[in-house]
Amino acid sequence: MSEFSIPPIDPKLRPDPRAYDFDLANALNSIVGLQSRAPNNAYTAAALGTERTGHGVVINEDGMVLTIGYLILEAETIWLVDFAGNAVAGHVVGYDNETGFGLVQPLGELSSPPLPLGRASSVSVGDLAIFSGFGGQSSAITTRIEEKREFAGYWEYLIEDAIFTSPAHPFWGGGALIGNDGTLCGIGSLYVQENRSDGRTYDGNMIVPSDLLIPIFNDLQKFGSPQRPARPWLGALTAESDKKIVVVGLWDNGPADKAGLKVGDIILDVNKAFVSTLSEFFRTIWSLGNAGVEVPLNIIRAGQLRSIIIGSGDRSKYYRSPRLH
């Protein structure tokens, strides 16, 4: 395992422990460093790389670590580092495509105390909160809740009540959003550049709210994934442009690739239902049924109208199986 290093944080952004009614140092000690390695032939290797580094949060007395799933997807080895510098191997307990959450069980004892799991409803737009990675106060910032709204990701991902914070943490993946009550309100997923309602832009982070873990936690522990039917997955990377959906990439040998969808295609409708936003596009696909359902599209390619039918797939079946217990 290589040395775990954190990009420097502006000291002016660090939270003042005197401003909180809970033990800030103890809360930050719950955050662990996480390093994983996926095999070179992993399906996600080209997109995510094989060496992945981020954070996780200990959430119960058993040492279970909650993180953002892309850090552990298809991982063959995982190392966790606690605040005392102890390095412990871990294994994937579960992963959920819909929320993006992942669980890791340490194979040895971590010194990190559990951080109580809270609710995203405990923070409101305009509130100040703490966003932190592994490394204690030197890796924590005071951040502002800018928005709580829907987020649609180009990789067929949709979160209805995502949390957006600013300023941005420079090393966000798997970091903890801690509310003023000292509980875990969400897990860091992305760096984003967004527009405020007044037209100004801000650099920030997108946080997956902790509320989404509660309904699936037991399934993740017992079965490795939520026990619900898989959504239909096309394997197409798409973007919004002038109220149109444009194909900007394809997963190799994914359903869309096999069906002949091309980069640059403009998607007009799904099963004759017009779509102009990513959220409309995804929801319309998912409304057709479970993974395996046929997805009819009308597209424009090189100025010509074409029809294409994609036999959707189960995204998880394209990944190399993680080491589930």
C-alpha cells in the first residue's frame, strides 16, 4: 500500500472546534483513508482507473465503512487507514448502483469511532456544515449548503434530493458531510460547477444524502446489493444540449454499443415519449420495466431520422464480481 496523502486545505476554511456542541475531533476521527485496486481488465478500469483513493466513514460498532461506490467497484484489494495510522485490509460488503453507496468491512480492528448516521433533513439551504476527508481537522472545511435538488449524471444516474455544497473540498470522494448536530448527513461524490439562482456560478461538491442508505442497509449487508429489480441500463453516456439529449460516449460492448447507437446521435424520444432532459430520459427508460426490457428510441444521425431498439441490460452483470462475504 502506498502512502496516503491529502491535498492541502486552506487553513482559513478549517472548522473551529469551539463553534460546535459536539466533539469535532472525535467525529473527524471516524473518517478513514481508503485505497483500492481493480484488475486491469475490470469493466470500469478505463473510466475510473485501477488505482483509486478516497475516504470512508465508520458508521457502526462493527467497524462498517460507508463510502462512495466508485472507489470500490470491482476492487480486488482494499486498504483502510485510521486516524492513528493503522492500515487494515478490507473487503467489499455491498454496492448499490442507484444511490452509488458502497460498504466495506475491515478485516482487522480500526481505532476509528463510529459516526452517528443522521438525516439530510437536518441541514437546510444556507446552513453551514463540515465536509471532511481523512486526516482530521487539517482535511476538513466549513462549507455552506447551496442547494438540495435533483441531480442527473450522464452515466445513467439520478438522485432526487442531492446536496450541493460550497466551497469545494479538493479531495471529495467518500468524504463526510457532518451536520451541526455531529451526525453524518451524506457522502461526497463529485466536484461540480453550478449556477446559483442569481446567475452566479460556484465550485462545490455533490453529496449523496445519508437518508438513501437506511432503506437498503440491511440488504447491502446480507446480500451485497438491494433486493429490488435492476433498472434497465443502456450503457450510453449522454448530455443535455439545447433541450436535446446527445450521446457523448458508450460503454464498450454495452447494450447501446451492441445495438449500434453512435457518439453524436441525438435522442428525440423513448418509446415515442419526447425527452429533453437527462432526468426525463432516464425516468422514461426506467418506466418501461426492469433490466432486459427493450428500449425503442428515435434518434437523429447526420441529419436523418432513425429508429433503434436497445435490449437493455443489468449494469451490475457487466462488472467483475467484488469479493462479497
